Amino acid sequence: MSCTGPGPEEAGGGTAPAPTFADLLEDSPEDLYDNAPCGYLSTLMDGTIVKLNDTLLGWLGLERKAIVGQLRFTDLLPVGGRLYHETHFAPLLRMQGEISGVALELKRADGARLPVLVSGVVKYGSTGTPLLTRITVFDATDRRAYETELLRSRKAAEESARQARADRARLQQALAVLQQSLLPSTLPEIPGMEAAGYYHTASPDRLGGDFYDVFPLDDRRFAFFLGDVCGKGPEAAAVTSLTRYTLRAAALHDPDPVAALTTLNQVLHERYSGVDPRFCTAIFGVLEPSPDTGHVTVLLASGGHPPALVLRAAGTADFLHTPGGLLVGALPDPRFSAATTTLAPGDTLLLYTDGVIEARTGPDRSSLFGDEALRAFTAEHAGSARTVIAALSGLLSGLGDGLDDDTALLALGVPTPASTSASTSAPTPKNTP
Amino acid sequence: MSPLKITAEDGATGPVLRIAGDLDHDTAPELRGLLPTIVLRPGQSLVLDLAAMPFCDSSGVSALIAAHNHALAAGAGIALVAVPANTLRILRIVGLDQVFAIHPDLATATRAG
């Protein structure tokens, strides 16, 4: 980026002794200086312009006599450029003796600005004192346009990236709201009972096909359900949402578990009959606490769902079988099977989706966890609703990629009077003073 | 994971579909798409031979229900043949073992029709 013409003050210097072909074409150093494709100017060390070429004069649109001896180089610059000249250009030039490729703007007579690239070299006398500065000026209009275009494209790219980030944030917010419509953010306080839930979704958009809920029916009874919608992703999530609100509304109308599942079946079958059947498996139940005994009667019905587990205070676990119940929504006239049990203090009812019994375990992730393994594991960790959910969630998170399906767990337990004290409910006994 | 191949033939009691390969989220639409082309007369039975189906997930179950609905709409019955143990376990859990006629082999199924 430097102009290799002859020095301005030497422009009238000696001629070549033996003309070559190039000399024949460029036979006049004055012409070469004045009409070079770049601007030349020379200044004294105080910046006063002593010489400049026609090219630069033409760019500036000024008379030579208005410049030479009258103006300093900085007078050609707008305010911003003048500042930059004083703080960078001039000090660097003094220090290094040269500077190259500095982007500046020149003021033209008509008020327009000319983007330029400026290089300078200090010429020293024989004693090493700086005598003058030689400056070349290149028209950088095209380059500036190119840079502006680059800048514009970068801004456009940044803008679309910002837009994409904003869109993603909005989408995530929408998904979070939808997710809330699929699962309760917290379980309600059930007098005399303890409820705990766990949810894992394998879907990257976090819209799962498993669901559960617990809600009051009246001032005494609570209803609960847990289920699994066939399929994955947004389509399954839409069915999940429909299922959840249908069951909630149906239960308020008629809390009988078989009646609630029958209503859900009618709704799903009507909505999704045809070539794309959608269905779910679910257990729906009602909790009826008895204030006198502290026991809770559970009446539930299953539509094609794996049987609930009942964990007893004594450390046993048994399936509460509901054989023959058909999945919900697939067929016009299904049968659902009901079952009942009573939970005494220390007992817990556990509902789960098949993600847990189909979790892959073992070193090669090839064997299924299985319902018998689940029963045995929960028997070991019976105690309270929170204890068994904590133990199972620990087990499931330990499986990592072995858990390739959505999984939901819901535990409803009757606490023992002693389990409210930290020393007995904690997994490891604590020293209490 | 084995790719799905469905072959159709006429049996004594109606069409027989041999389903070879996994019936899952990716392949179930093939079976579902094939159903409208299967012509059934009232009183016939649509037989699905599952002897060579190692895996069936909930999407596969959904396709089996679609086959059931197709047969029902035509006034025909539906039967499953040689259901592998893992699939039979799923069908029992979701109650579909009461909805489909289930036979150990093709000869029994086509005689029963």
C-alpha cells in the first residue's frame, strides 16, 4: 500500500541517461507526479503544505495557491479526522518515521467527504534532523463502499441471529407454558397424606406424552391420575393436554373412576377415530381419607395401564392388579377394570409409566428393568412417598441413556406419625442433641 | 432394528398379511398406509402373521388398532397369529388381547375363520 513514484520535491530531478521502453512511455517525471493515480503532498514538520500534485488538487476541488503555504495537512481533514491525526497519525509518524494505510476522510471544496487511505514518510537531513513529510493519498471510495457493504451484511447477520435468539426464547417460553398445561408445577397439599411426583421426558422439545395430576374433588376427597399417551412430540402433547382436562372435568361431574375413564374414551375416540387413532393408557383414582382411623381408601380404575404398586409399612410391595382394562380412546366401547385398597400410615401407592419398566439396564443396556425388578426395588425403599420417589429418580438418572422413553412417577402415601420427625424420615439417621 | 417388509396373500378365510421386521414409530405408517388397499368382505377375517416381528412399540400397537378398525368397518373380523412373547405381554397390559383373536399359528387361524 505505498505509492512508488518519485519524491515530490525531486520531481524535476535528473533524466535517465539511457532511455528504455518504459522511459518512452513515461517520459515526463512531472507528468507522472502530477497525474499519478494517487495524491501526493509534502509538508513541513509543522504540517504546512509545501507541495501537492494535480490529482489531489482535483479531488479536493481547490486552487493550488489557496493551499500551498496557506494550509496544514490537518486543515484538509474534518474534525474527527483532525483529532485522529493529532492523537495517532502525527505521533506515530514522528516516532517511527513512517506510517501506512491509515483510513481518513478529506474535505472537498463542495463539502463532500472523500474516503482515503493515507501513508507518510519523514525525510531526514544529513544530520538526522527531520526536514519534511511526504504523504501519499489513495482514493478509498470503492474500498469504503465494500467495507460498508461488509458491515451492512454483518449487521444483517447479527440482526437475524438476534431475531433467531429472540424467536427461540419466545418458543421456549411458549413450550414452558404448554408444558405447565401438561403437568402440575406443584402437587396440592392433601390433608393427612404426602404426594410426590417425578417426570422425565426424552423429547428434546420437552413436550412429553406422560402425564399425572392430583386435585381436590370436594372438601374431603382428592382425585389423581397418571398415564401415557401413545406417540411422542407435539402431537402426543396435544392428546396429553386434552386427556388431562377431560379427566379433571369428568371427575367433577362423576368421580367414579370407571365413569371418568369412559368419558375420556368417548372424547378421545370421537376426536381421533379414523386413520390416525390416538389413545392413552391411564390409571384414575379417588382418595377418601377417614379422619377417625387415619387410613385412606383408594378406589381406582385402569385403562390398559401397568398395575399400581402398593408399598406397605412392613416393607413389602405388591401390584394392585387391574386385569382386562383396555387402553383409552382406541375403541368405541371398552371395558375398564376397577380395584380398591386401603392405605394405613406408612403405606404408599405408587403409579408409574412403562418408561420405568422398559428402561434398559445392564452393561450393554440390552436388558429391560422389568416389573418384578421395580417391585423388588420399591419394597426396599418403602417408607414415604418422597423416599420412594427420591430412590427411583436416583435409580433412573443413573441409567442415563438407558432411559429412552418418557417416564412419570406419582407416589401417594400416608405418613406415619413418627415420620414427621427428621431423625426417622431421613435416609441416614442424624445426631440430634 | 430390522426393516419392515409386509407381504399380502389370500388365505382360506380372507387376506393374510405377513409382517416381517420391527413395527415401530418409523415403520408403522407402512402398515397403516397399506390398509385401505386390503379388500375385505363381510364375514371374512383379516389375519396378521406376526411370527417375524421382533419388536412392536406403541406406534405399532396403534397400527394394529387401525387394522382392527379397518376390518370392523368392512364387517370382517381380525386375528393375530404367532404373536411374539414381548408383544403379547404389551397387548395383555393394554387389554388388546381381548380385542384381537389370537392364534398360535396360521393353520389354526385360517381353520378357525
